[in-house]
Amino acid sequence: MQRGVFAVLALVFFCSQGIAAEPGGTLERIKSTGTFTIAHREESPPFSFVDEQKQPVGYAIDLCLRIAKAVKDQLGLAELDIRYVAVNSENRLQTVADGAADIECGNTTNTLSRQQMVDFTNTIFITGASLLARPESNITTLADLRGKAVTVVEGTTTEKVLTERLKRELIDASVVTVKDHNAGVEALEAGKAVAHAGDQLVLIGLAKAAKKPGHFALASEVFSYEPYALAVRRNDADFRLVANRALAQLYRSGEIGEIYKRWFGDWGGKPSQLLLAMFALNALPE
């Protein structure tokens, strides 16, 4: 009997030793290094892109900087160095999962399949996918793509939804994957495709940035639901709580409206009723 008890105690001791030896969480790493690493996009305005000085800016970047401040305050750090690492649609989640970044700040859709690799904060934005085309092409719906080529950024939820919708609705269109949105616009300008698929507000940004006003038009059809969130490492509840607390404070105070206006005022007008409802639902009390 005593031998059995000692065996159990020994097992508990060695298991606890193994657990203690595992790497610490994100907050512990940030405290020990004094560095907060943000994964950002370079060409996804107005969510995450680089300005003329090559500095990361955008709606998602503003939110992540607020989270960085919350982390700094919680850890009681006098200084916190913000480090940026550029990512794309293919490596953004792996960068977080591998620990090369503490958080991914872009226009990333929270999906169940992606939750197998990373966790997500509460929702930061809601949009949907549409099509950007030349006005003379008269592309307004997916059905107008029949017999034509459409570009889409590889590895995005838009690529998956677009392919599924075209197949389900028996629309014979050629889907051409590109590395980023700029490559899609270049294909449009070169006549290699009649439309570029992407999240609606990203497409509005591309149209606004065009060299010639009115050079592109946005299709009327929205063919997907895209709830954006910030990717963080899996199974790190303490860090995720700090991030969600910072977001909830922005939503409760109404400061999120100022951030929205800063980045979408000239593009998307007022926030949709769905977006306002999302802000209200995620304005969690302390």
C-alpha cells in the first residue's frame, strides 16, 4: 500500500517538474525580453500597411499598439520595445504559432480551421468579400465572371469562398491566385483578368489608391462573411485576456469610433449596423 502511495507521489512530482520546465507564456517572454513583437501586413490598407516612411500603420496596428500599452502597464514595465515583422497571407499564422511574433495585426478572418493553429482575440471588424473591376467590364455579380478570369490572393478565406461559390453555382470562371492585392490590381490593369476578389473595404482602399480616379469600380454583390480578429498563440489565456480587456475598453469608451473614423472615414463612411452591434457585444464589463 505504502509502495503504491510513494509511486503515485513520485509520478505527481516528476509530472509537475516537467510542466514547470515547459516554456512560459507570452507575457512571461515579453517581461523577460522587454520586447513586444507585432506581425503586420505591408499591403492591406487601411487595416495594416506601411506608410511613405515604411512604418507599419492602420486600423489593426492602432488596436495592437493599445494592446501593447495594456501589456506594458500590466507587467509594470518602464519601457517596452515594439518590434515589427512583416508577414503575408501564407505565413502570418505560422509566424505567431512558432513564437516569432506575439500577435498578428492585419485583416485576418477568424475561422474554425484556423483555430487549429492559433487562437484569436475578440472580433475587431466585420466585412465581406466582393469584386473590383474596370467600370467598362460591367462586373457586378459572380455570375458576370462566366468565361472570364478573376484574381484572388492565395491562402485567403476569399480564395476558398470564391472557389466554392463558383463551383456551386456552376460558373465557369478561371481563378488566378496572386501573392498580394497589388499583384491583383496589376493583373487588372494589364488585362489579364476582369476582376480581383477581396474583402470589400480592402478593395475600396485599392480603388482609392488608383492613379486615376474612377479607374476601378466595386461590384454590388458581397459573397462572404468575414469576422476579423487578431491572431495569438494557442492556449495562452493570460495574454489573450489582456488583449481582450484592451479591446473591450476601446469599445466601451467609444474610442473605437475615433479609430474607425481615422482609417475608414474617407473610404467606408459610417460603420454598418452589424459592425456597431459587434462593438456593443464585445464591450464586455470588467
